[in-house]
Amino acid sequence: MQLWKGAERAFSKWLKVGQKIPYFVPARGLVVDDAKQSRNDDSAERFKGSSWDEVRKKYPKRKVVLLLSYSGKGYHGMQRSVVSSQFKTIEGDLIRAIAQSRCIPENHGEDIKKMSFQRCSRTDKGVSAAGQIVSLKVWLIDNIVEKINENLPSHIRILGLKRVTGGFNSRNRCDARTYLYMLPTFAFAHKDLDVQDETYRLSQETLQRVNSLLACYKGTHNFHNFTSRKGPRDPSAKRCIMEIRCEDPFVREGLEFAEIKVKGQSFMMHQIRKMIGLVIAVVKGYAPDSIMERSWGEEKVDIPKAPGLGLVLERVHFEKYNRRFGSDGLHEALEWTGEEQKITDFKEQYIYPTIIKTELEEKSMLNWMNTLSIHDFDATASGVQLDDGNSKENEMLEGSEDGGDSD
């Protein structure tokens, strides 16, 4: 009792002089707040003897980039939805895994701005990536890549990590993006002259014609007809295409496929799929060659949007950053030659099989081809583009294919 009265007098003295109330560790036998004790127990279990302060002191916090590969089927795109948590996104799974690996403070998983998180490209619903890049600040804990991957599903993988400058932003620093679009070659079969099924094989003559049409896209053009909600006089509708071509075909599961690769500074929502959709419409005989140049004019042109299944973010480019910081002795060039085999293996194991299996089972390209006849390729200014699947839900979730603009 005398001990308690002494403590009480000391406590009153602190209050009189106006100082902060000191923190007393309760002695054995005193009652402790149950909720606080529960939180302390949970924290002790979670850190297994360590604390945030210990992690902060032991491991430096640095800006890094992560090389990310994923299969996009079943996801509503890369970017975590700010509208509703009910939509499954790649970013949602990734940030959860990063938080569980304990290389960021817990609250940073809820507010990604606190860790300066930025994705390079905002891929749309169902779109996969072989070489996506995200930048963020993390504690460089031991075996950080392995620990993040332990908390990710097998179809999402971190394949590499590099240190970058403190002010690095993966979206703003990106010079260009390369996408590939994998499609069954019967998409190029002429509607009146060729078979329209898996027995079709692409001839060299047709391949040359496809590449001749694709080459029309090279350079800077007004792509307002290749996206939504952009007028012909909107400066942001002008985009530069650096490279585009269709590679030689190959056969998988008895079905012949080809890959179209396109490199550009940035792409708008649905732009790549509409670029490919228009070329298919021309090659199949639904639209004249002249529609290519007409689509860059001010009039409205009805352009079909190819299925999203075969679209893959192949790689992103940081050429200006590499020239400035890649050989300064402090930072690494953002090149991934050492990870090329891992990227190839991931595509072979997760991306290509998903595209092939889904095409064989759901026949997305064949079903889409059947809609080409309802498009009016002669429609002008007053016409309205048929934009299949462009529901209000998709508008909320889908951004541009590269994150360059937000529609």
C-alpha cells in the first residue's frame, strides 16, 4: 500500500509541473487493458521477436524496380480498382504479397502513395505481361524477391529487382513499350476465298500483305478513331509507332498462330486491339485499303476491336534513363538480358498455354470474326463506333494499355 501511495504522489507531481505523463510498465498482478494486450500479442507473433524499428535500422529503405510477369486471365487488369475492392487485379495480389513479405510498413499496403508505387503500364482486363515494371520504395530485406514470390500465385512472378534513383518513376521515365499480339492465323483468311477454321495455313503472300498494311502505322498519326472519348483535335490522340510487324507463323495444339509485335512511345485504351482489328478487316475483304489513311482524318470511322485475349506487354524501354544513369557507377541500367530465359520460360509455362487453351475452348477470335460483317466501314462523322464490351464497368476499370493516359 505504501508503494502504491508513493507512486500516486509521484504521478501527481508530474501533473502539477505540466510535463508529459511517463509511460509505466505495469507490475505483475496489475490489470492491463485486454484489447491492448491482444494487439501486443499479435504484433509479437507477427514479427517473431523483431519490430518495425529493428527492421528500419537493419535494412535501408531504397527505391527499386521490380520486373514482373503475369498471366492476366481472370483479372480486371493491372491497376488496383479505386471504385470497388470486389474486382480482382494483378496489383491487388502484388501489393498484398509485398506487405506480407514485410519489406514495407503495413499501412503502405493500404495507401500505395506512401511507398511511391507506380506501374509502368496499366494493362487492361485479361491482358498478360512478360516484362512489366513497377517502381516503389522498400526495405531491402534479405532474399526480398524470393519472399515476395512466396506470397504470390504461380501465375504472377517477380523475375528481377534493380536499384534506381530516388526520384525514379517507372511510368514517367519509360521511353517506349513493346506489345505482342498472338492470334490464330485464320484471322487473316479472306472471307470469300479461304477456309475460316484451324485447317488454314498462312501463305507468304498473305503475310507480306499483312506486314505491308501494318507498316502504314509507322510514324506519328492521329489515332482518335482507335480509342474512345477522344476527338480528332485532341493533341493527346497523336501517337508515334516506332516498329510493327507480324512474325512467321508457328503451330501449337494443331492450330497455327502468329505474333504481331508493336513498339510505340505510348498507347491509348484499346488502341493496339483496334489497330490489329482494322488490318484484319482489310485483309479479310470487309474494308478497303483506303480506310487505313482515312482513319487518321477528322471524320469518325467505325473500327472493330480485336479480342483482348492475345495481347501481352512484352517489354518496356528506359533508353534515356540508361544513358544518363546506367553507367554512373551507382546505378544499374534497366536492361534484363540476364533474366531473358526466365521471361521466356514464364511465357511458355503460363502465358502461351493460357492463350492457346482459351482460344481452342472459347473460340474468341472466331466469334469476333463473325461480328465484322455488322460494322459499317463507310460510316463518316455522324456514325458511332461499335465498341463491343465497352460497358460502364470496363470504363471504370480499364485505362490506357500503357498508362500514358487515363480515359
